[in-house]
Amino acid sequence: MNVRENVLDVLLEAEKTGRYGGRLIKGVLDKYNYEDGREKAFFKRLAEGVLERRITLDWVLDFHSKTPVEKMKPLIRNLLRLSAYQILYMEAIPDAAACNEAVRLAKKRGFVTLSGFVNGVLRSVSRNKQSLAYPDPQQDLPQYLSVYYSVPEWIVRLWIGQYGQEQAKQLLAGSGQQRPVTIRLKGTMAGDRREALCKAFADRRVLAKPHPLYKDAYELENCGDIGALPGFADGLFYVQDVSSMLAVEAAGIAPGMKVLDLCSAPGGKAMLAYEKLGLPCATDKAAAVGPVCESCLWAGDISSAKTGKIQENARRMGYGKMEISVWDAGVYQKELDSWADVVLADVPCSGLGVLGRRKDLRYRVQPEDLPKLVELQRAILEASWRYVKPGGVLLYSTCTVNRQENEENVRYVTENFPFVTEGMDAYLPEILCNGQSKSGMLQLYTGEYGTDGFFMARLRRTG
């Protein structure tokens, strides 16, 4: 496995086709699954790092190159990016090695005449890396923050306008933090079995650290292929951020209720709702999921590909007493009218709370997308509020940090439909309880409590 060349190919493919970098990275890791773990870790960090730090890298390269990055050949542009990332952010890699490998790759890929240019730019970056010239924060703070944290300037301005400079800086810093893999153990697992599973992780050099906000949640350090870990195939745990777990808790689900999960894929909330309902766990995974009459848990999503993910996870977890359907959540379905005690509406959103996990998302979402997303979210709310029984609960949530998609949509619901916000302190860890949660809403900021950026609101249907 030639790590740098594989990273270069991922960057070129992502730029040419618009495919998600994360999927391309996974494809390479799957292809080279037999490789040494250190090589795969080097590849993953380098590829994700370049995707994430593109704004900063391009600023630095433009400063040290007579040819602007945007006018370079695609291969040279991305070769310089991945090499500059090593020089600026990977202390274990000697600068000379990064430069020499870049020159070698340029020649190997047919750019012999530009190898000297590549060498000159990178040597200049190396000489001056301790005194990089960023934009002047006194002259243009949003531009400075954009380049320093490698987040598009429109997002910086959005957060400053909505949350103020200090909170915006914390959000920007959080967006660049490495987010650990978080798992939720099955709530029915006995204590000795949990200890045995954590020991089995440790034998694989994976440290499972309990999360302070949720008793069944653990953060995994030094985790590679999650599917290869002990207990995964047996459905002993589910990969899920704590913020998502807390949203299900805030819904107050209990045995005897009927729960509808509207935009469910890949099914994390539905799996936890299943446990809260006290439904049985099948031992025969192959026969776990099928048509279920009078199911009290109904999950669905927009396509068979998405519902296939829900079914796959339900089978692995052994959760068979649930209905899984393909539907458009923005289209009203009369048969669901007043069906549910709880509706989970985790709607499509801009994803500004998970920039640390989805490295190139910051470059994909555009400011003109926000009004369209709000329109979609309100269409889903317009269609689905009637599914909640009078007296039932609508739990609205997103994985973003943007008041237009969050608080303003909650106000839209209470002003247009028979709902009132309802406090959720009784369902949350005490450390999260504040004036906002008491009023029925909670905004979690990226990394603040070891969670993704996430918003939830608990609404009670009246009349």
C-alpha cells in the first residue's frame, strides 16, 4: 500500500466526481484490510486531514506559490495539499520525506517538468512553517477564523451572527476536533458481560471509556474496523453518538407506547426506542425482521437503500418486533393519523454539528441550501404532526447548529399546530439541565460535553 499515492487518488476522485471523501476512504481501507494497522491509520489521518484542512492548506500554498492553487493542474494541486498537510500537521513525518515523496510522485504520474515547482513550493512551506502569515483578525475576523480553522467564511459569519464571537470560536474549534467512535451497549447486558466485552476490546488494544452522560455509552480509543470488534456481529452494541441517545431519552418512551421514527436510517434511534419499549430480542437473527402485525414501533425512510440499513441493523441486534417501511416523510399518510404516542422527527439538516466526523461536509453545504432545508423540514412537520395522538409527544431533532433549522422551526410548530413545548429536565443528565431544557429545547455544541453538535425539542400535542 503506497499511502501517499492512495491519498492522492482519493483526493482526485473526490474532486472529479463529487463523491464523499469518507466513502472513498472506506473503500481504500476495505481494499487494503490486510495491511498493517499503522499504515491504514496513516492513510486515514492523512486523507481525512487534507479533506478537512483544505482552506488552510490552500491559503498557505497560495502564499508560497506564484501559481494560485485554483489554477494548478488537479494532480499537482492535490499533491501539494497532501504534502503540505504532512509538513504542517504531522510532526512524526520529516519535512524532507514529505518533499521527496511529492517529487517522486510528480515524476511517477507524468509531471517531470513540474517536479521542480513542487519541490520549491514545499521547501518554502517547510522553511516558513513556524511563521505562517494568516489574515489579520483586526482587519477581517471572519476571514481569519475561516483560514485558521478551515471552515468556509459563510459558516463563520452565520455562527458569529447567531451565537456571538466567543461561542462561534468554540464551535469552530470543536469542528476540527477528532471525534471518537461512540457505542451504546445493549441495555439488557449484565455487568459481568459488559466487563468481559470491554476486556475483549482491550485485548485488541481498543480502550472503552465510559461516557459521563449516558450509562450504556462508551468512547472507543484506537478503534479501527468497528465491524471486526468482538460483539459487533452478535449485536451487543450499536455505533451511535450520545446526543442521539439523549434525544430518545427526552422523548420519554415507555413500554405500552406506540413509537414512529420518521427519518430513521440507519436506525440508531429506532434501536434504542425498541429497548425502551421493552420489546423482545430474537435469538434467530436470520428471522428477526419481517412483517409484524400491530407493531408498536414503526420506522421508515425515503428509499429501500436506507430502509435496508435499518433492516440490517435490526437483524444484527435481534430486534424483530418492528415495522420498517419506505416512505416520503414529507407526504401525509392517513393510516398513520393519531397512531403514535411518540413521533421521532430527526429531520434532514445542514449537518453543521458533525463537521468533525464528516470531513468534507463543510465544503458541500452551501448558504443557499439552508432555506431549502428549512422548507423540507417544515414539509415533514406539516405532514407528520397529525401522527401524534392528542396528548402525545413530538421529539424534533437535528444534527446541526443553526437557529433557522432549530429554534425557529420549533416556533413554527407551536404557532401553526396544536403543540406546546414541554420541559425535558426529568429525562436528561443534571449537567445538561438549564433554562433552555426547562423550556423544552436543548442545543448541544460540538465537543462541549463529548457529543456532536445536536438540537432537540420536546413538544406535547394539545386538545
